Amino acid sequence: MEEYFIFYKSLEYGEHQYNYTIKDAFFEEYNNADIKGGNLRVSVLLNKKNTHIEIYFDIKGTILLTCDRCLEMLDSEVNIKQTIYIKFGEKGSDEDENFYVLQESESEINLSEFINELIVVAIPMRKVHPEDENGNPTCPTDMLKYINNIKNDGSQIDPRWNELNKLKDGTS
């Protein structure tokens, strides 16, 4: 992961471009339970100024997730454009989601932490295979059959629900 460390103190003022290809090994390093792998192109533009550093991230590609419906793997598109600002001073002061503080004694920035955080935040809340043009799930057929069999198996319905459904429908 050393390739992601930028020794900003030795950089001249102005813009500096970095490009990375993110593969499965990157996600194994961070051991994220949701992301099983990925293939992403990351373009980073670091702009060093007198008082702060601006870092522009452009991340495109796919990450491998587990479908919440069928538990099979699915590729999820990622397209992130984000700017992060880094100021120098005391840690913990004035930090928010796009604004970070580095102590004057620090001499490097680890871009992998920012990249990982941006990708994790981009994970959709509901991770499912997309639906086809008729609105049907595109999960593997065997798993869909299994799910439908469980839904249609009347023996698993507690009879007390029938009485409650009558109250809800107004048929009691």
C-alpha cells in the first residue's frame, strides 16, 4: 500500500496527478465485509497550496457485492467525484466529512484511506441484482425458484395472522 502514500512536504506548490488501478487485493487489505472485490480506476489530482491541500478524486468501475435477495455475487457500478480539503493544525479541530486536519509534524498523506472511505460510502443501501424490463429480479433462476417456494408454502403461515388480516381488511 506504499504507492498510496504521498509525501506532500517535498512536493512543489501546484497540481500533481496520480492514477491507480484498484483490484481485489486493495479490498482484502481493508477487510471490508461488504466488498468482495472490485475493478476501479482512480484518478487523483492533488493541489498543494500555501495554507491547505485540495484533493480531487474521480473513481470509476465496479465493486463486487453480495446480493441481499439471492446471496449471489453482483457487480455494482461506482462513479465517484469528490473533493477533500486538508488543512494543517491540531487534529480533531474543524473536521467534517470533506475537511481534514493534519498536524504540522506529519509529512505524508495516505490516499488509500480516503479512497476506501469514498468507496464504502458509495455502497448502495439495498444491494440487489437489477430488475429486467418487466420489473422482475435478474437473480439466478434457481435461487428465485427457492425464494418463491418459501413465499408460496402456505404451511408456514401462522393461523393467528389470518384473524389479524381479517381485522385489517375489515372482513371480521
